[in-house]
Amino acid sequence: MKRVSTWIVTIVLLTFSLSRAAEAAQSEGWVSLFDGKTLSGWKAAEHPDSITVRDGAIVLDGPRAHLFYTGDVAGADFRNFELKAGVMTSPGANSGLYFHTRYQETGFPSKGYEVQINNTHAGHGDYYEFKKTGSLYGIRNQFKSIVRDNEWFTVHVIAEGKRIRVSVNGTPVVDYTEPGEPARIGRDGGRFLSHGTFALQCHDPKSKVFFKDLLVKPLPDDLSPAAKELPAVDRRYRQILDLQRRNFPLIDFHVHLKGGLTLEEALANSRKTGINYGIAPNCGLGFPITDDEGIYKFVESMKGRPAFLGMQAEGREWVNLFSKEAIGKFDYVFSDAMTFTDDRGKRIRLWVEKEVAFDDKQAFVEMCVDKIVSVISNEPIDVYVNPTFLPACISDEYDVLWTPRRMQRVIDAAVKHDVAIEINARHRIPNVAFIKRAKAAGVKFAFGTNNGGKELGRLEYCLDVVEQCGLTWKDMFVPGR
């Protein structure tokens, strides 16, 4: 009897708590779009049987279908709003939450924007789906999911005038301002801000997804930014948008929190430019992280952040400083051969002019190539960075000293050991000849800035060689692919 009484008290307290939460939400202007029991106020298209209600949640499970809101709130026609949704995905599931859309009988909604729901869905056939949960699909893509399958998480969307913000579990992942004349082509012609309803996506029979706690807060219609707040649509802006549309993983894997750059500033810049970041601390003898404890502290500080975690392995001693378990906490590991001990036992840092001395520049470059091949072949790295770097005293002879034979030695090592090659925006290396040769050999590439201060730019050199060398998403390295 005591257990039953305790159970009853628990249920009463829980119900009271939920009631108070609902009252608080209503007092703040939030309105529920789902009664928790039926699909009243919603209309399913294409395969209605794929959508059911179970245990207080909308369950999307079966052949492709979309569920459109058609209820009484705002006449199912929203312009400015806040929307919150509780979501849970099964492993490998793909789904989406549309807004400013309209009912259509078949196919994926052609009007409005989609917020992607995808933690672990890999794609189909030879297509790999990089866009993860929280992405403003094909416009501002998030390439690392910060939530897990089989766990409830909250997606929060705010549309105000020309601005769209998306948060996942309270963490901002998208902050996009639509330009005065959005550049849209082909099937994306309807992807712009206007007005319309919401829709939930049942993507395919292998994508089981749950939605609950669907709440909307209508906002005034006259919210609109000043013209000066709209983004400048230059050539680079258009290129970035086009790459987002084409599933190109636009990631700067070589970002350091140095020169005054903070994590919050970096993430805000990422949301502004549409370029995802990999935050990489320097790990090695004499660097900020020298042991496993330092790695664990860094990883904990980045928990739930929408950024990849990269380990910059410094010097040649690093392989003996850290355990495999600690190294495995990073999404990827990279290194270079800019620090090494030469054939005479002298430790050299290639970027420090006074440490670089040689009698024969050809022999010196040959030694540098030997060191590069050794790092790629013998150290457990995913990406080789600062490739083909030459010290300042001979950098103006780059095209002469980096002969086809030397290029091929590095490329062959990268292919053999499945190591990606960085295209470095800061040093503008490797050159186009190297990249074309490496692409033909099947090398994967990663973009990186290797910033020395707060300025990160927009990967200008990397984006230039994308066009010159015809790089596609299939040529790019992404952790976990």
C-alpha cells in the first residue's frame, strides 16, 4: 500500500509540475500545436499510414510522408515566430522540420526552409549526407551533430524579418540573415522567407523519428532589419552558398584559440560565414597540452559545442606523451614536419628563420620531403597540415623546388596510409599543380587556416582551388565518414 501511495503522489506531483510548466509557457505567449493524443490540426500527405501518435508523441515511421500543420493557431499561416519541438531520432534516421511551407500531395516540400534532423544518417548509394541536426538545409549546414540518437532533444527556431536562428538543446548552431535578393536556383527556388505553415518529415522507411511538445509563439509581422544589416552578396558569398547547396563539407579544421580569439567569438563567426570549425589545441612537448589530463580537460570544456575537436600533434615526441584512449577523444588528429631534427642532430622549426641553415637548398628540400613522408607513414594522424611549406629564405622558389617527383612522393605516402592533405588558406599551399595531381591519385583534402590571430577569413585560397581543381564533396575529408 505504501508503494502505491508513493506512486500516486509522484504522478500527482509530476502532473502538477507539467501543468505549471504549461501555464508558464502560455503566459509567455507560447501555444501548443499538438494535443499529445491525436493528429487533430495536422494533415498527412503521400503515405498517411507512416504517421501515428503513440505515448504522447508523433511517430514518423514508414515510406516518405509529410505532416502539415492545418490547425487554428494563426490560421496555420506564420510569418515571424518562435517554434520549439522535442525530437528523438532512432539510429540512422533522417527527418526535417519545415517552416514557411504549404501543403503538397507528394514529394519533399518545395516551399520554405527545412531544419535538418539527422544525427547519424549516412545517406544512400554513393551519396553521403553530411548535413546534421540543426542545419538550415542547404543554406547553413552544420556538419557535426551535438545530440544523440535515442535521447530527447529540443530544436528551437526563430524567424524574425530576414533573420533565422536555430538552436539545439539551447546551443546556437545557425544565425542566418537572408539577403535582400536571395540567390536560389533549380529546386531550391522556393527556399526563402515569406509565410506559411509547419511540416514534419518522414524521410524513408529506415528513419524512425518522434516529435512532441510542439510549441509556437507568434511574433509581430513588422519585424524587419535595416538595409545595412543585410549581408553583402559578393562572389565569395555566392560560392559559399552554392557549396552548401551541393553538400560540400565547408569546414576549417585548423582553428586555434590564440591571438585573443575566444571560443564564443569563433563560433559566432562560424554562424555568420557558414563555415564550420575544428578547434585544435597544440599538443606536445612544450605546448599547452602535454598529457592525458590536459586532453580530458579540453574535451570536457567543448562538450555540446557545435565544433569538431582536432588534435594538433606537435614535434615528433607526441606519440609517446599521450595514450590511445585520450587521443581517441578527438574527432581527428593532424601534424606536420615543420619541427624536426635534421641529419646533424639539430632541432629545426621551419618557420623560425634563424633556425634554418643549409649549404645546399636542393639537399635541404629533399630532407624536408623525407621528413614529411616519415610523418605520414609512421605517425597515427588523419590529416597532414601545412603541406609543402618552405622557409621564407627559399619560398620564392617554391615552383622550382617542389618538383613533380617530390610531389609524387608525398602523394603516394598519403594514398598508402589514408592520410588527407590540408589545403592551407594562410600559406596558400599546396599549389594547384600538387592538388590536381593529388586529386587524380584519390587523395582526400581538408581545409585549414592555421590562424595566428583573431582573423579567420573565409578560406579564400581554399575556395579558389575548389573552382580551379574541380573539387567536390567526394574529394573532402570529414571525421567519421
